[in-house]
Amino acid sequence: MFALVVVAVLALAACGAPVPTSQLQGVTIENPVPKPSFTLTDMYGEPYDFAAETEGKVALLFFGYTYCPDICPTHMAQVSEVLEQYPDLARKVQLVFVSVDPDRDTPERLQQWVGGFHPSFVGLTGTPGELEAAQKAANVPVAYKEGEEENYTVAHAGWVIAYAPDGLSYSIYPNGTRQTQWVNDLKILAEME
């Protein structure tokens, strides 16, 4: 009997601790989704392999644009404030902002805008084809322009996708997510290895 108990305990240990997704306050995903693999250009003009660069961290993936009047700056500011308040947590989290407006969001513009929120945040851009492929890989709707030539807006996915260090996404964070929810969930996600 003792041998059976030992075997059962070892089997459970090999599978890892159960993921406490019921404690997450974001919108939980019923079937966790693997982190996508794509390479874009970072805000310093260098290639950035999303899966490789964020390995072992909580990766927050957000598709947006710097001229966004509301959703993008709100998400960026909220996550930034949480990471400023919890520096130990900040070392375990990597926010990656992918611009879906390559015509206006140059690497220089991304450096200024993304870097203005938090020094650890990464801004990415690419060709329209590369950006479309990245959005499809992340399973979000492909963004598109709306409005006049110079005063256009971009319709884009308005949520942040969180990938735990184990490489899976258990939750997304729509517009309106509160800082207390971010704090709660980032602490939980950081422990999912």
C-alpha cells in the first residue's frame, strides 16, 4: 500500500501543481492556448522572437497603436503602475506591444511612446504581412484602418493576452481591467512554471 501511495505522489509531482485558474480575475480561457511563435522588428530595429525572448516570464501580448485615444494608453498605464509598485514582480513580467499601425508607428515613435510607460516594455513593428501573420498566430482579429486618410483610427483587438512562464495562456484582459485584478493575476501567473 505504501508503494502505491509513493507512486501516486510521484505521478502528481511529475505533472506539476494544479494551475489555480479559478483564482484568476481576468477572462479565463477554457482550454489554455500555447504562446505563438513570430519574429518582428523591435523599437531599436532589431529582430525580436516573441516566444524565445519571453521564455520563462509572464508575457503580456498587446496589439494596438500609439495614436489610439483610449484603450491602448489605459492598458499600458495600468500595467506600468502595477510593475512600478511591485519591482520583484516586474522582473518576472514582459509586456510586448505590437503596433498594428506600421505607417505611423516607426521604431522611433515606439521608443518614445512605449518607453514612456515603463523601461522594460518592448514595442514591435513589421510589414503589414508580418503583422497580419502575428495577429493570426495569436488568434486575434486582424486590425484594419477606419476613417479618412490622415485622421484614421485602427480597429484592433482591445485586450491583452497573458502567457504564463509555462508557455500557455490561461486568461485575457479586456478594456476595463482594474489594477487590483492585474496585481492578483500577475502574481498567480508568475508562479505557473
